[in-house]
Amino acid sequence: MLEKIIKAFKNRFGADPDFVVRSPGRINLIGEHTDYNEGFVFPMAIKYAQWLAIKANKTDHVSLYSADIDKDVVFSVTDFSQKITGWACYPQGIAWALHDNGYPLKGWDGLLLGDLPLGAGLSSSAALDLVTARAFSLTGGFQWDPIQMSVISKQSENQWIGLNNGIMDQLISATGEKGKAILIDCRSLDIQPHALPTDTIIVVMNTMVKHALVESGYNDRFRQCMEGAKAFGKKFLRDVTMEEFNDGADRLDEVIRRRCRHVISENARTLEAAGCMERNDPVRLGQLMNESHASLRDDFEVSCEELDIMAEEGQKQPGCYGARMTGGGFGGSAIALVKTEYAELFMKNIALIYEAKTGIKPNIFATDAERGTSVEYTKD
């Protein structure tokens, strides 16, 4: 990919880039819709990523071309009176958030190229956020702080894009570690790397059903969670124990009750998952993943028929410890924790079953955990 993007940049702009940066997508092992409730999540960065080649242009504008969709855009790094629509609102939003926080910004020419599937629930938007932020740090000359840049990216998505998501996607794209999933406390932003159980691998099962979280029920779930927390006298559901929930559940609206039950139980499952990794227990970890999917399907209602087929049929396959939807839901991908020696058979079987049941050919791949945002090339 590095040679490919350098060549593409030179063809587009007539010179070699100054830098090439990459930011990975992610899957989440467990801990879904808990991040904006200031709870716990357990993501890992994956092998597919967004790449960006850049060259300073001595102006106050960014000229950005996406080779994947053959679209280009120009936006100012000082004047944000005109908001761009579509894919380019993400890099523009990063410029806005950095400017809003006083970071020095300089213009650059950039070319985007990636192998991260769009709309697959693998956080292509966060990868775009972080690769853009890294580009601005290189051209603007300010220190790269992955956690702070994750906070900046979250501000962009919340206030510029209008999506009330948490910080998980941005933080794992920025801080991922090779071979490790990362337990994240979404309140303190503490991160704890954990190795997957021995002889296991994650299989990603893209349903090929696209989702768009802004237009979906994502923001509705956020409002419902805030309403539930308020009913318990708390700011966030992270601070409501299961005992408190059981004592007060009867006074909640039925929908709010189910939303709260998912978040509170999901936080508990996520913390237990860390213990499973510490004691090398894939069996219990898989059970927790199965329980998580059922909760997301029934209580949080963010699954769909295609995700349910992937998870439920995956759970039946030899060598599979557990399977669940991953990401915001309403389409996208499911994941499975699979014994390594069964990975090829699992992928073959689930692809055949899914296509037979839906008529859709899925994209299925195995991945280890990869490192987060990195500079892959610096011009001598």
C-alpha cells in the first residue's frame, strides 16, 4: 500500500509526498453502546486502514483527493463558515476542532487511499479522523498526543458532524497495539492492553448491509440512555449498578428499561472479559460475546436480520467460541472468536450459509490486532 499511495500522489500532484500516514479500522470484542455512557469497551485495531499522503502547500487551504471514490475537495483551515457535506465533512471537521482548540494549522495537498470497507461498522470514519489529525500535526508542527487527538476527533464528530457517539473508535484507531485488544475506560481514558486467548483469532463477517449512524437510530439510543440515567439520579448509566437497576426498573418506561439493562449488563460483561483474557479462558469469553449479541438484539434493538444470521450461524460452527455484532449496528459487521486451526473452515462455512440465506455475498476475513495511527513514510 505504501508504494501504491506514493505513486498515486506523484501522479496527482507531480511530486513525492512529504509524509504518508495510516490509521486502522477497528472491531470491538465487547462493550457496545457503552462508550457514550462513560462505560467500558474492548476494541482492537485491525489490519485494514485508511492511508493519507500529504505535502505542505504553503497556503491556508487543504486540497484533498480521495482515490477510492475519485472525489476531491478544497477547504480552508482558518474559515469554517461553509460546512462541506458528504465524506469531506470529516477532515474539515478535524480542522475545525483543532482550530477551535488553538492548534496551529497549515495547508497541504493530500491523497487518500484505503482498504478499509466503508459502511461495514469497522469505523472507517474514525480512521479518516485520525489520519487527518496526524497530517495536521506533521504540517503544523505540534506534538502528536494520541489520546488528546482522540478527544479532538470526538469533538468533531459530536459537534461538527452531529453524531452523539463516544470516544472508542477514535481512541483505538489512535492507540492500538500489535497483538493486543485494549480495555478502555471511557471516563478516565485509561487503556489496558490484553492479549487474546492463546490459539484464537478474530474473524470479521461483513454483512454488506450498509449503515449510516447519523440517519439511523443511534442518536435516539443516546437520548434514551441519558433519560434512563436521569431517572436514577445519575449523569451516566455507568454509575448505575445492576442492583439499583433491579430495584428501580419498574418505574421506567419499557423501552428505557431495556436500553438501561443492556448498558449496565454490557459494562459488567466487558470487565469480566478482561479477566477471561488474563486467565486465558476463550470459552467464557465466547459466552460473554454471545450474551452481548442477544442483549444488543433484544434490549438495545440495534441488530438486524443479516447481523443475526451471521452471529447465530457463526455460533454453531466448529471451533467458534462466540460471535456477535460489532460497532453501532443497523447493519455492518459481526465478529467471531475462533480457534485458529478452524479459521479457514469457519470462513468458508459461514460465507456459504450467509449467501444461501440472504442472497448476499459477504466479505469475510481473519485479523490479528494491529498498531494504531502511524507515520509510514517521511521524505528524506
